[in-house]
Amino acid sequence: MKRELAGAVAIPIVLAILFLGPAILFNALVAIIALGAVWEFYRIAEKTGHPVAKSVGLAASALLLGGAALLWGPFRFETPGGDLIEVAVKTRPAFWFVAALAVVFLAAIAPMASRVPPSSALAGAASTIFGLVSIALPATAMCLLRARSPRAVVTLLLIVWVCDSCAYYFGRMFGRRPLAPIVSPKKTWEGSIGGLVGATLFGAAAGTWWFLPELGPVRGALAAALASTAGQIGDLVESLWKRGAGVKDSGTFLPGHGGFYDRIDSLLFAAPVLAAFVGKGL
């Protein structure tokens, strides 16, 4: 019941922001959720014994997500004098170049900022960097999808949802062979294939009708097949981290749904794949 109630409240809010609000508002929501997921990842890393420079990692993630929010969703406001001012990143190559330099800088200072013994510095630096590049960076792809069309974001959400639903029901009815018994014992190859087939069929439909007709049925099916496969890998990756840390959920933000990371683990892997099909000017 808690799971259904949380979904009934969260889904209309997200859709309202997506379709009724400006792009910058949706991008800000993406940034908040992604930062929450980064924080949860750092907590998981600490439970496995890796010291993490959380403040440095979160600051770098916030800068990256904030830059992406302005890159694909310019913020416009009017001054008291009536002048219209637009805050946006104008040069995309410069933005990504600065972002890459920020990652290098973070890698250099994270061990010192975390104040850990030299013997643990490499593990701490790697965990700090990985939170940035595996969560904050791919989350920016959702900002790109919103810049192309709110329909692209809905398509992403439905690809992952259809894949998860088909994998669950196919796994329950036909599941025999474990997919990754150590990482996620309940997942099966049959369920995974069922999720792939369901997502691919949805992608073909999405490329034909309202969602993304500019792709066409063939490219839509291919995009969904690759994005759903990436999403299933993303889910397994997070399960691996949680299994190593001995935790069931990454957090407790949404009752019955776990934490931020639990909700977007598949999206983080699927979003860049779909963005490669619908995005231009990356």
C-alpha cells in the first residue's frame, strides 16, 4: 500500500513538471534526485570500507548537473527594469572540456579532502570519482531528452517500466535459469529476455505513434532494445554494490520504493542510449 500511494503522489508531480513547467524546472528536479543518489552511493561505499570525500564529490556533481541544466534548459528572468536576461551555457564543447577538467581536479584532491591514510587513498578517490561519473554524468542525458521533447522523457520512463514489468511476469511464469545468482538471485534469463522483447515491441510502437514518431518503428525498436538492455545492466550494477555493502535498499526516501538510487539505477544506463538516438549537438 505504501508503494502504491507513493507512486500515486510522485508520478503526477513529475508529469506536471515535465509537461507544464519550463525545461529548467525539470532539469532541477533531475539534479536534486541525482544528487540524492550520489549521496546514497557514497553511503554504500562507506559501508564497504571505502572512505569517500562526500562534500567534494557532491559539490562536483552539483556543478556538473547545474551546468547541464543550463546547457539544455536556459533560465530566463526579467529584471525590475524590464530587461530579459537569459542564463545559459552557450558553448557545449567548452562545457564538456571544463567538466572533464573538474573530474581530473576532483581525482587529485579527493584523497586529501577525505583525510584518509595513504593506504586507503586510492580506494577513496576511486569511489568518489565513480559516484560522479556513474550517476551525475549519465543523469545529464535526461536533461538532453527533455530539451528534445517531454515525449522523449516519457518514452524513456516507459521503456524501463515495460522492461521491468515484462521481466517480472515472464520471470515468474517461465524463469528457470538464474541470471546473476550471487548479485540478484531472483532474476532469471527468461525474465530478462521477456523484458527485452516487451521493451522492443514498445519501442517499435513508440517510433510509430505519438511518443517518438521521428524515429520510425525500426529505429524505435532498436533504441528500446539497447536502452532496456542497458537499464537491466544498471539495475544489476546497483544490486552488486548493495550486495557488497550488505544493504537491501540504497535509502528510504520513498516508502516502499527505497532510495533515489534504487529508483533511477536503470534510467542512468538507459538514458544515454536513448539520447544517442534522439539527441543532436551533444
